[in-house]
Amino acid sequence: MSPVEEGTAIAVNKQNPVKELSASQLKEISDQNITNWQQVGGPNAPIKLFRIDDITEYYSEEELGADFEFVPQRINEIVTKNPNILAFFPEEFLAKDFPGRQIFLDNISVADFLGGREWYPTITPAVRMGVLPLILGTLWVSFGAILLALPLGLATAVYMAEIADSRVRNILKPVIELLAGIPSVVYGFFGLVVVVPLIQDIFGLPVGETALAGSIILGIMALPTIISVSEDAMRTTPRAMKEASLALGASKWQTIYKVVIPYSISGISTAAILGIGRAIGETMAVLMVTGNASVIPDSFLEPVRTIPATIAAELGEAPQGGIHYKALFALGCILFLLTLIINVTVDLVSAKKRENR
């Protein structure tokens, strides 16, 4: 994948010996970390960047033409007069008698795409397509949510399956199922109005939109699934097994810990998988409370951006078939692979525990 949009010409003066640039070199030139042609194998001369928007600094509207018919000729003049130029302009303005030389760019490698630390898909002249901050943001928020939701959900499931009487259970069960049907945007508003200000006040942060806010909201959203599936699994434990445990002198809690939970581990694992899937794939609520900063987080108290939120926020702006569109499609594939890897890992761990039981 090229770091510039299809249909963009990159050219230098004919006297310049540089024939190609890598995506990383183009990024460094754009950031002005590379300012001399000698740093990329050219002459000892400063690099002069030219973008098509800069043409009005050289020529008036009359000189460019009412329908921009004179733009190719003007670009020819600019490239000819500036031996140190690096020009970016649409290929439609590339004249047949262009006096300069087009240079070629190396494609963005898979390593740069997966390991890059900057995500700026619309910046010019060269886009930044590093998805590492988005992957880490997704994992931080998702695992934070599971760390909150799994113990609380498991405890609630144990209470409903083994401790609560039928009257309490008949009240709690519909309430929990109702929570599962609340739209994610409602959870997002709750997080924005309640959780975000609370985090900001407790930790004294400049903003409360953080990974922790996203984890709390996702944890709340995952709770109904984890509770319902785990409770159903625990209620399948044979009564004879529990009575045998009690008859041997085990307490109620020992029976739950040593008999009910091990017997239900398959269902609990399924609940964990479904909870992780809900957390990783959630879009709107996360988009509203995490700050949407595509940076690598150092703690849960920093803004992050997740893969689903990025796809939802940017897909409508991405031209179909362009670099940005393809990158978002690749993000969708990465999200699928992340979910698949996590699910397979949990399945393997659960299977091993069942074998050792």
C-alpha cells in the first residue's frame, strides 16, 4: 500500500539524482526531521516542499486560468526553476512535456503498518498508517472491562444460582435481561454524564475521557451476558453432586467452590468469551467516553482509541477504494483476528482444565 493517495504525482528537478524514497523517509521529510537531500542520497542542498495548494503563492488566479488550464505549465516552470524541489500534485496536472522526473515510493510494509505508532490517515503529503496505538487501545479497554465484569458477574451468578431464593431470583433475572437490551448509546450517555466526571474528580485529571471510563462502561455492558450464561451453567450442576459434597462435611461455600464452579467451568468460559467479544466489538459507547486519542497509553487514566471506534468514526469520510478505506478494511480484519485468537485461547485453556479435572 502506497503512503500517498492514488493519482498523486511526486516529482523532483531533473538534476536531482534521487529516484525513490521510502515511506519512512517521506514521513521524516514531511515532519521536517529530514531537511537536506544529502540525508536521502541526494546533493547537499535543502529540500523545498511543494504541494498543489502552494501554487497560489507563485501565481495569480489569472495566470492559473479560469478552469486551471494553465496549471500543468506553471508546475513545469516551478519544478524547472527550483533544483531542490520535492513536488506533490495530482497526476491530472502532469504535463506530457514535464521537464522534471517522477520518483517512486516504497509501499508501507506490514511491519510498519502493525508496528507504527502514528495514525493520521488523512495527513498530506504522506499518510501515517501505524495501527499499534489502536490495537493496544482496544486491548487495554477490553481487558480492563473483563477484569471488572468477570468477578462481579461470576459472584452475581453464584448468588442467583445457589444462594438467592426463588422470589429474589425472579426479580433479578428480568432486570438483568433488561440491561442486556439497553442500546449502547444510552450506556455511552451514562458514561459521559456520570462516569467521566467522576473519574476526572477522583484522580484530578484534566479530562475524564480515559481508558478506565471505557472499561467501566464496557464492564457494565458485559455483565448481563456473563451473569445469565454463568448462572444457567451453574444451575445444571446435578443436585446429587452437591448433596454428596454436603454429606461429606463440606460447607455451602466449599461446595460452590469445589463442586459447582468446576462443574460449570465450560459455561463460565463461554460467558467470558461472550463478554470479551462484546467488549472488543463495542463501538458507540467507547467512542463517547474514551477520548479517541490514537496514542499508546501508559495507564488506564489516559485517552485511547479503539479499532471499532476508529472504523465507525472514519469510514464515512474515507473515499471508497482509497488508502484510508483500505486501511480501515485492514483494521476490521485485525479486529476479527484478535477476537478469534482470544476465543481460541480461552477455549484451549478451558479444555485443558476439563481434562485435568
